[in-house]
Amino acid sequence: MRKSAPTEKQQGMKRRRTCVACGRQADKAALLRLVRTGTGAVCFDGSGTQAGRGAYVCSGACLEAAYKARRIERALRVPLTQEDRDRIAEGLFGAALEA
């Protein structure tokens, strides 16, 4: 079945993402993306384009809340190790230095 062409209204709309911790919806650029790579490692995706299953959080506080409630593990369908958490922290720290 063939999809119809998007209407003018649909072309101007941007897809919104949801924070896994608080449920706030925002544009992709306003959220922090975590990605599970093909090898099963979890890391911070500053570009938002890395291949793999993604989960979004809106702030550092939501990241901590998502860790505690295991929402990142559920969203990415993989258990988080301390190595994954360290990798995420390094990526966030590196992104903060570049900004």
C-alpha cells in the first residue's frame, strides 16, 4: 500500500520526543539522547544521529531519576553496567566542554 504525499501542515511539523524519566515532550534538539549500539554498549549521542536504539532525557536530574527507576534499561532493552554509566558521563562532560 502506497503512502500519500504529506500535506502542507504535516511538512511543517517536527516529530517530538519524550523524556523517559518525566514524560516531558520536546523537539529532538532539546533533549539528550542515549543510544544502545549494535554491540550492546550504551553511550551518549551528542549528534542525535548515531545508529542504534535511542532513549531521551531532558536534563541531568532526569538522567539520575531514570537510572534509579531503571527506565533507561527498559527503554533500551539492555541492563546498564557501571562501564555504561561512566561512558555516558564522559560523553555528557565532553559535550558540555564543547558547548
